[in-house]
Amino acid sequence: MQNEIDYDAILSQYRKDPFAYVDIHTRHTGQIRFNVREGAKVEGTSGAFHHIKGTLLCELTRERNKKPIYSQTNGEVSYLRSELEGKFVEAGEKIMTIRHPLKKREIIERILRRVLVPFVAPEKAKYYFAMDIQNRIEKFGQRSVQVKPGDELFTMSLMKRDTPVYYEGEAGIIHSVYFTAGQSMEQGDPLVGICPPEILPLVEKIITRVKAEWE
């Protein structure tokens, strides 16, 4: 794996363009009215419980019912379908793009997703760590927990029925967790990133380099 990916090139790309581009789509049909213009600064949700809504991006009106769309991330509106103002749009229509400046932590996470072995949700459902795994995480921390094929890793909750989910993949430690207990995940969404022992030095090198070199 170390030979397959040029991490110097990846870091160079992030230095040149340290942004994520978040496309915003309509969730409903309706007449659209924009509340922002291209170039506008926007804020995402905030607060200890993410209870403070972000910037109001637009509203969709259908049968006198207004459906607001709020920004989930901070950044700048880099693209806007201004020609749609006041028009009727279908659900799923791309209406704008937000350019989000990546923090050091986000860059590390994005690179690690290309390195670690992902274990994905087999179905759309709510997920919890298996009791034994959860106890070990609470006691020793997630990166001290080793898993191997056949281990019961999760409990999948679907239609009020709990089903064990067994790990399939390379043996290693649970390096990254991409969900919170009880969170509904789509089929194919990564749940954890597993770090096989042979790539742990590479992972540590990536983290150290980004922390040391990134402003």
C-alpha cells in the first residue's frame, strides 16, 4: 500500500487547494428563493449539541409551505444557480456549492481514509459497537482494540430487531470511528477504519508530517 499512493503528491495537492467543495441540493420540490449570493460567507451548525442552525441558504415554497435549507458547514458560496431564483425546481437539484476551508484535523482524516481499511455498513440501519468491543474501547481506548476476521464488531438495529455484525477484512486496530452510537448509517457508509500492523508506521508518519508542516 505504501507503494501505491504518493503521499508527497497528496500533501502538495492540499497545499495548493486546501478546500472541500460541498454541493447543496434541494430536498423538496418548490419555488426557490435564495438568501445568499455568490461569494457570501456562510456558517455551519454550532453549539454543544449542534442545536444552533447555520446560515439560511434558501427557502423552497410549495403550497404556501416554506422549507428552509441551512448550511451545515462554514465557508464561502463559490457557485450559485442564480438563474433559478423564483423558479420551480425539482427535488435533488444542485443549487450551489460551498467552498469549505479544511482544518489540519480534516486533512489528516481525509488522507487516512485512503490508507486505512474501511469496514462499511452492510445495510441502512442504526449501529452500535458490540458490548465486548465497547467495554474495551472505554477501558483502553479504540486504538488499543485489535480485531480480526470473525469478531463480533457491531450490533445492527433495524426495524426494532438487533443483529450482530461480524468483522470481515484485514486484522488490525480500530484507528478511526466514523459514526456515533445509535446513528443511522446508509448502506456502504464507512463505520470504522482499521489499521493493519504493517501500515501503522506509515499512518503515524502521515499524522506527524501534517501536524508539523501544516499551518
